[in-house]
Amino acid sequence: MRAGAPPAQETLTPSLRVQRHGADHFTKLDLPPADGTHRRVLAVLAFLRA
């Protein structure tokens, strides 16, 4: 962490980057956002089927 930088700001940016990166993978696997489904599990199943 940089001196003088607020801790929340330091952790927020990487978190958003990770979420966007994960969303890109879900899109590539043709897994749209959906309520009630576990996209991570569906992504693993899609990967294992490939």
C-alpha cells in the first residue's frame, strides 16, 4: 500500500478488475448473468466438456 493512500481505494480497484476479468471469461463461455445460477460452477462444467 502506498503511503497516504486510503485503504478502501487501494482494495477497490483490484477487486473491480478481477470482477471484470471474470465477467469476460463468463461471456466467452456464453454464460450470461443470471439470478439463481452459479456461473462459476457452470464455467467449470463448460471447461470440462471442452
